[in-house]
Amino acid sequence: MEGGSPAERAIALLRSRLCDPSFIFSFSMNSPDSNYSKLKFIISSSITESCNNSMLLLGPRGCGKKAVLELVLRDLQMEYPDMISLVKLNGLLHSDDNCALKEIARQLCLEHQLIFSKMASFDDNSQFVIAMLRECGLAHKTIIFVLDEFDLFTQGKQRLLYSLLDALQSLTSQAVVIGICCRLDADQLLEKRVRSRFSHRKLLFVPPKRGDLQRFLEHVLYLPKDSIFPRKYVVDFNSKLQILLTDPKFIDILNSLSNFDNSISHLTRFLFHAVCSMNLESGFLSLENFVTASQCVHRQPKLEILQDASVLELYMLVCMNRLEVKEQNSYNFNSIMKEYKAVHDTYQTSDHYAHSVCLRAFEHLLERELVGFVDGRVQTHFIEFRPVKLLISPQELNQGLRLNRSCPAILLKLLDREAYK
């Protein structure tokens, strides 16, 4: 990042920030009400006061559950370098109780330089983990178990969860069990015997509010004043960015983005696209950069397919929409052909095709997944008799027709007329 123009170095800095979860989620670290502060307090209390804890980190994907936990663990390992032993599991890999307990034993053996036996049974590994909990407790060392995709561990007999949470009841053990899950009802998935041993501590992670969003953008995009950049460039860059962040057009883009997906991970992808499209000659972020980024993250494959659809395929899609507006819930290729003939006879259109050509167009719509079979089975030879349904909304169809340069005007009139019925 030392070489190159100020603009090139600025792009490199901003891209490195956006690829670093530690930096992304550090903007709320100083607040006492942040999840970072709450989580750090709970875990550090367990370490310093030799008490056991269990908790769940809940919230939608992309809201920073795992990233914030990693930040907390990194800071605590620096503060208490010889007092923490970390074990990480993922429900996608270790939901089987025997596999999970074997992985716990493997990680503990690796960290404490012990010999791990691949042939050990579930009971052998269970006894080993209990012994390690006791030994670490006597040495005032806390074992932190992180269970990612926690809901997958609740499937089956939940022997692993029972073993871990039951071990926390012992005065000789010193451990913290942390579950990470997207389901807000994760604690309700626990069996009664497991739930009775769970502390019911939960931290909820939600997308940033409007005020927090503004602080987040400033945190990520502002250039530091005490840096290798020329002072005048930093002042100009930040002042132009400040004006841009209050621009009503930019706010509209941001609102549209939030309505689609308001998670931090989605927002960082949007910002990354904007930074990558920054003009090196001007050296500053512009509204056009964010418009381009919005188009990149809001790609709609079905609309792109409709742009290239043939006139016949558009007719068939409009006919299907007309059948659904008429509340004809079950229809097939033959029903679509009757509707197509009715449209042709009523409006005397010049777009009339043979039955075999229409069938090929119908098959093409099935292949491109704009239309699907109601029963969901694999295609057979008699597709014209099987009930089908549209896989796009009327709004998407309307937008797709307007984007298609070959679309006859009559189809837009037909679709608009159906919308007002």
C-alpha cells in the first residue's frame, strides 16, 4: 500500500478494511451496551471468578455473531494468555454426538500436547473430556466450547449437549459453552433434561439501526487523518464523502439496499463493489460508484432471462398470468394454448405460431425455470398434460416485458389491463 497514487492506496486501504471482520465490527466495541461489551464481560467473569456459564448468540446470518465472538476471544486470549483453552465445533460437520466428542478430544489433545487416540469410544472420549475439565479447573484454566450452527446439535438424542452442560454443574470444572444460531427459538429445541442445565443467557444480534448505519459508513469509508496519505487529499476525500452520505439519492440507494437485506455482510459487499469502481483519476467516491454497486448486488437473474426471451415465450407467460388472474389454479400447456388462441382471435395479432413451435417454446421456459411443474417430478414425455405454474411474480413479468426490446405493445396492454381487474 506504500506505492502508487493516493487514490490507489485509498482503494487498497478501504478494500482491506471491508475484508477484515475484526475491523468491520470494531465500530461498536467502545459502547457499554454493545454485544461485544456484554459478551466480553460474561466470559471474562467466568475466567476470573472461576464460574461456569452457557449462552446463545442469536440473530440472522450476516449480523456479526461469529465475528464479534472472535473479537472477544482474541482480546481475552491477549489479556489471559495462559487461562483459556478453546474448542470450536460446527453443526454442519460435528452434529453426530460421537464425531463431536471425538473432535473435542482431538482439539484438547492438540492444545495440551497429549496423544490422541482415533480408536477411543464415545464413553472413553466422554471420560477424557470430564477429566480435562477437572484438571483445567484445578489449574484455573477455562475451556470455552463454541458450537456454531447450534440448532444442528439439538437433533438426535442430544448426548453431547447433555454431557457438556451437565459437566458445568460440577464445582471442579471451569468452562463456558457458547452456541451460535440463526434460530431465535434455539433454546426451545433442547430436551427437558438439557434445558434444565442451560443458563438461558441469550444475546440477540440485529442489523444496525439508522443512526448506527451512519456511524458504520463513516467508520469504514473515512480515511484516517494520521496516515501516509497527503493531508489535503484526506480532507478532500472525507469532506466529499460526508456530502455524499447526506445526498437524498444515496439515501434512497441505501434504503433500497436495506429493504432487500439489511445485514452487515450484505452492506459490506455493496461497499466493496462501490470502492472497486472508484475512479482513479478523480480519486474520490461518487454517487455513480454506489449506483453501480447497487446494480451488482441486486442482480435479478429472472429479469435477465426475460430480456432475452422470444416473443412467443412472452406471449405464453402473459397467457399464464391471465389464467392465474382468472383464478384458474390448475392449468397445463393445452390450457395455455387455448388462452393464446383466444388472445390471437380477439386482438387479431400477427404473432401466431404452430403447435409444435409453441411446445418447444414451452419446454424452453421449463428449462430456464420461469415455469415449473406443480407436482415437482422429473419431466416425462407428456409434459403438455401436466399442471404447471409461473415461477415469477406479475411485477417481475411486467418489468421483464418492459426491458425486452422485442416485446409487442399488446402484451404490456394486456398485462396492465389484468392488473386493474
